[in-house]
Amino acid sequence: MNRDLESIRNEFPELERYELREGPSYQFELSRREFAQVLGTGILISLAGQSIFAQGANGSRQTDGADRLHIDTSGIVTVMTSKVDVGQGSRTQITQAAAEELRLPVSRVRLVMADSALVPDDGGTAGSRTTPATIPTIRKACAAARELLLEMALREFRSENSSIEVRDGVVIDPATNKEFGYTDLAKRDDLNVALGKRARSDVAITRVENWSVLGRPTPQVGGEAIVTGRHQYPSDIQRPGMIYAKVLRPPGYGSKLISIELSGAESMAGVTALRDGDFVGFAASTSARAEEARMAVAGTAKWETAEHPSSDNLYEYLRDHSSTGGSRGGRSGGAAKGSVPDGLAASKKVLRASFPIAYIQHAPMEPRAAVAEWQNGNITVWTGSQQPARVRGELSAAFRITTDQVRVIVPDTGGGFGGKHTGEVAVEAARLALAAKRPVSLRWTREEEFTWAYFRPAGVIDIAAGLGDDGSIVAWEHINFNSGGSAIATPYEIPNTRAESKSCDSPLREGSYRALASTANVFARESFMDELALASGSDPLAFRLRHLPKDRLRTVLEAAAERFNWSARREKLKGSETRGIGLACGTEKGSYAAACVEIEVDAKAGRYRVLEICEAFECGAIQNPLNLRKQVEGCIIQGLGGALQEEIRFANGRILNPRFSDYSVPRFKDVPLIETVLVNRPDLPSVGAGETPIVPVAPAIANALAVATGARIRSMPIRDGVFRSV
């Protein structure tokens, strides 16, 4: 090698260094020497099971997710997790958590994420589970390593002084001023002590009031490499001898390939052409050459097409193709309370409304990409995925090999938002790499991403509610067709409630999205709450507070309203024909959000724009306020897209707007003044923050528009009728 491994590690953090290794390709069955090449000389601590080097009775390597930490001789501690970073900041948060318990600065903790040959399986990155589930596991592991250091230090000092502590990775004996740190631990010969250590369930993790690393604003780990262009995303991965691929896609959904003539591509020098059922792909020295091969045979393909509905009749289609039972993305609302029919019958006033919700795309900055490399019947794939274990399973099934023969590596990826849970691009790249007998890079185009990736589910939501003589809600019914059951249960205190999520035969491929059905269900509920407030002659804030218990949701609603100065603004804008304010609140994944919005309307042009959004958010004890603020602001901006503009249009089995020139996502000009209020609850466990802040954005905008214009728009995006966002 031209440079030593440590210098490369310092320049290219974590997974990037794997692509810089020279010499033989990285192997699947890791020897101790090969493991040291990746992580450096030191000790690996097994915390809940056997070591990576422990052998089974038959001599096979046993890994059960036990291996969590590696301490090298320079005092750097490497922490391993299957979680991924798709821009949400988990690399920084997990590094902070480890540094807190190890009593190290963040700069001395390295994170290896989502490499199936190295890391334990912590599950995928979805459902806001990293903070409440993975972080505590890693903290316990690191606390156990800290206890090991103390134990070994006391043995070294021949001391029983239980008051000594680890500071900056070092234990100091107050009697002799001797030091013993992680560097010394990594050099010990009695590795059996380290490798046999287990993380006890009662290991003491640091209390919130004693945090010195967690709870503080911490810049993004690896941020410099990102802004200077040195970070390698999945699209950037290079392998020796690598070639590039293109895939021939069907003309529409449901199309079946009858025949194709590949000779035009096969006759091209340096081109590999492959047909495998309906899959047709091409690999060549450059993407342009692969595209030439694709175009050379595209005209010879004969397809059997299928009928397909249009977005023009989507909502009627969903109603006609629905069935009760099951719920996508969350609970169906639980058992009904009281009797909704009786409550409605006894109501002084009954209101009903329907809320159509469009399909939208995740629109990540980086479309799907994968590099696949076969070696001795084993496959390594570098790809962008939120579910490395799932991709590993898909590859195993596709090629009828064991998961031990599959290695999946996920570099920090350019966006996911719930849209990268599947491994189709990895399988496609692996198919072509097997045929070409060379590493293959496949990068989906934007049009492929917008057409063949899955979408946030569309839906239509029916709500009925009744008001009593005193203006309070006495009955509530919420029925969701297709978009799912997350956040479907009302948080308001109502004596008679019923919620149901109906599965439908979706005309488009659909799957997870940031907060999934919460955006739809909260949009419908909070929009309808304003309609009920108007019908009862109440202020929208007062109406909600009347029905909310004194809990966390009420707290964030009050915090947002106070910072926004709701009452004074409402009075000031009363009767205005150009300005309006609205609010909304919601809870999901154990966190709570409320937003207040002001909009400006140009009634003559039939347009409006959002001037300001103030959102309060609470997710328990805040672990990194800097990253949390970014998460909330990111959710708000993404929420603007679904609220104002984003909608997938389709007909005859084809997407009609599969590119950014036709599909509008928020631009800088669309971003209003944003103010975030972070409600810290150090008395409560920390939970995820990557999803819930999105849910109050759209209904708050719809409510503000209704106040300003008297026009109640019940669809997402909010642009029916004459009003359009600017």
C-alpha cells in the first residue's frame, strides 16, 4: 500500500475505507488478520454472545449479533451497527451515544454501519426505531466496555478504589498517578477476559442529568467529507474492472415480455446482454455504451400490455376495490369506544367529509444505485438501502444461495424517506455481474426512480362527527381507504369513536414513506377539527384544548400557539381578505408535534403562499438539539411538498410526470420563515424524530387557507378549485 491504513482511515471515515484497500478483494469468511486489516490491531469485545472468532463444534464461524465494539491500539473505539444513515443524522447520534458511555470525545469513536459481514443485526432503519431501540443497546454495550476498562485498571493498579472513573478514555490512580486507558486495554495479552465480557441487563448507563456528550449540539460526523465531495455514496463506488449497466424497462405496469432479439447488442464489442424472464439488461465499459446497447434492441421487444386505471378516477377505484381487515403502516385504530351510530343520532349537528390523498414519490436526491461483485460463488453488493438484511435475503433468494454467501454494504446514502426498503437494484446489478463475470454498477435514472420505485400510498378518508348541545364532539368515525392505519386513532377525548383502515387493490406499487399514513390521517382529522370548531362557533385552538387531556400533545400545541402568538394574530387578522392563520397537531411513534401557519392569498390570481410555520416538537429527552432541529425543519419542508404540489399522475400503465421538470418538489422559493420550538423532556425516554414533525404541516396550511378564503380544500395536495400554491 502507498499509505498506511490509519492515514486512510483518518481521511476517509468508516465504510469509505473499504473501497480504498489495495491487493486481494475482501473475503466473506473473515480471518483474524483480515478483520484487523479493516478495524486495526486491537481487541474485539463480544457483549451478548460468542466472539466473531469463536468456532462452532463443526469449525464454522458463529456470529449471532454479539460483536459490537473493537478497541484498537491507538485508543480508537469502533462501534458496529446494522443501522444506516440516509441523511437523518444517525451516524452522529449513535457516535454521541457511544462516546457518552465510553467517556471518550466523539473524535475517538468510529462507526461501522450496515456491513453484513461485520455488524450485528439491529434491524433496518425504519419506524423511528433507532433512538428508542438501538441507541439503548449501544449505550449498554459501551457502558459494559467502560466497566471492563475500570476492572482491568484496578487489576493493573492492584487497587480496590471503587471511586475512580474513566475520563477521556483513561483511568488515573489517585494514589500513584498511574494511568490505564483504552489504548492499554487494546494491547493486553489476556484477551480472553475481554472477549468473554458480557453486557449485563443491569449495567449502569449515564443518567440524563449527567450527560456530557449527549444532549449537546454536535456537528455531523463526516460532514466535512460530504461538503467537500470526498464522501462516497452508493452511486460513487468504484471496483477494479468495474463496468456499467442499463436495464430495458417495460412500456407500462403489468406488461409481459413476449420476445426480444438481442443480437444487435450481442454483436457490439465489450457488451454483455442478458435476458432473464422479463428482465433484460446490458453491461458495458461505460453507461453511454450500455445505453447504446439497450437502444439497439429496444425496438425488437414485443410486450403483452395490461389494462390499468388512471389517476383521474383513482379515488373511485380505491373505494370499489377495498376490503376490511389489515392495516398498512400501523394499527387500525383499536376497538371502538361507545356507539358512534347512537352518538350521531343524538347529536345536534352532524358533519361529514371526504379527504382524497394522492400518491407521491419519495424523490431522494440519490436514486437507487448498486455495485455488485461475484467471487467464488459469493456476492458483495454496495447499495443504498434502509434494510440491509432484507436486501441480503432478496439476493439469497434470487440466486438460491445462502445468506452467508451474501455480503451487503450500505455507505451513507443520499436520502431514503422510507423509500429504500427493497433491493431490486441490488438484484439487477448482481444478475448482470454474474453474466458479465465482472463487477457491475447500476444506477437508476430519475425517471426509473419515479416509475419503478414504490410510492407513498394514496387514499381516501371519510370522517363523520356529531356535536352536542354544548358544542362538544360526542361522536367520531374515521374510515381510511388504502393509505393505512398509522395515527388513525383520535387523540381527542370523545365518548363515541370508531376508526377503521381498509386495504385496497392499489393500482401503483406502494410502501413506506416518512410517517406513512400519519400524514393522511392527521390531515383529514385536523382539517375536520377546524370544520367542527367553525360549526360550534369556537376558536380552533380553544376547541382542541377543550377536547385534549392534559398530556404531551396538549403541551406542544400550547407551546406552538404561544410562540406563534396565536390569539393576538387571530384578532389582528380577523376579516382580512389576504392573510389567514391555521394550526394542527398530531402524535405518532411516541412523539408529539403541533404547527401554526400564516399564509398570504392572491384571490384575484387564485394563488396562495405560506409565509411562516412555527412548529413545536417533543420526543422525550433531546440527545442532539442541533440534529433534532434539522430533522424538524427537514420534515416541515418535505411536508410542504405533499401539502402544496406533489402528486403522481398516471394513465395507461405509465407515469405521466416522472421527472423533476414535471413533478414539483419544494424549492428554496417555497420555503417560508420556519421557527422550531424543541420541547425537552429529560424525564422521559428519548424516541425518534424523523417522522412525526411532518404530520401537522398540511392540515395547518389547509386550515389557514380556509380562514383566509372561506374555501375548504380537503385534498392533498391542497390545490383543488381555483387556488394554487405559488
